[in-house]
Amino acid sequence: MKLVVAAGVLLLSMGTAHAAAKGEVFVPGKSLSEQIARIETELNDGETYAELKLEQRSQVREALGRMRGTLEQHPNQATLPDAAKTELYNDQQVVNTVLTQAREDSRLICRREKAIGSNMATTQCMTVAQRQRMKDKAQKDMGAAQRVGKFAN
């Protein structure tokens, strides 16, 4: 039994160590409760994960709520049942996946670009998600213009 508990604790710590190596949200060596509180604060600040859609934000909050409930039910993480460890790990992976992608989408990229008809370059700064939305809109508009052009002839 002690071996199973030790393996479970090792699995959780390996997951957080692996997560930190990939630049994910949970950091090894810190209390899981403190990290949940930090993530909830970042979700509410309106800046850190600004690119999250409502559905993704809800998914993360539900996973954090389940994690908080598990930790409240079992305050001593060393005595967590195997099923609870598995649920914690799975919820941690959901949060890591969604928030890591949101952080990537929120990255600000600046480029020096020349406006059409001008030789003066200006700096244009947008997030990855804003650039993707502009690209999608341009493709949609081009497709619509091509469809209209077919019917005009």
C-alpha cells in the first residue's frame, strides 16, 4: 500500500516537473492550493489569459473547482486515494493544456511594416490571436468577393 501511495505522489510530482519543463502553468515545489488560487486570480485579471473563449474559461474553472474540492476533501496529499490522484492529474492536464495555448495566443508580436504607397515603416504590434483573426477575416472576405464575382459575369 505504501508503495502505491509513493508511486502516486511520484506520478504527481513528475507531472508537475514535466509541466515546468514545457513552460506549463503548474510549478513543482509549490502548494497545489496556492497555485490554484494564483491561476484563478490570473483568470480574473482580464489580461493574463485575455484570449480565452468563454467555453475554455469555464472548462478551466470547472477543473480548478474539482481540484480544490479534492484537496479540501483530502488535506494531506500523501494520503490521497489513487482515484483522487488520477482525477487531480487529469484536471491538471486540462488546465495546463488550455492555459498554455491561451498564453501562446496572447503573445505580442511586433513587426516593422511599410504601408501600401509609403516608404515609411511603422511598428505594428498584435497578439498571435489577433493576427490569426485578421488572416481568417481576410480569407473569408476574399472568398466572398470571389463568389460575388462569379455571379456578376
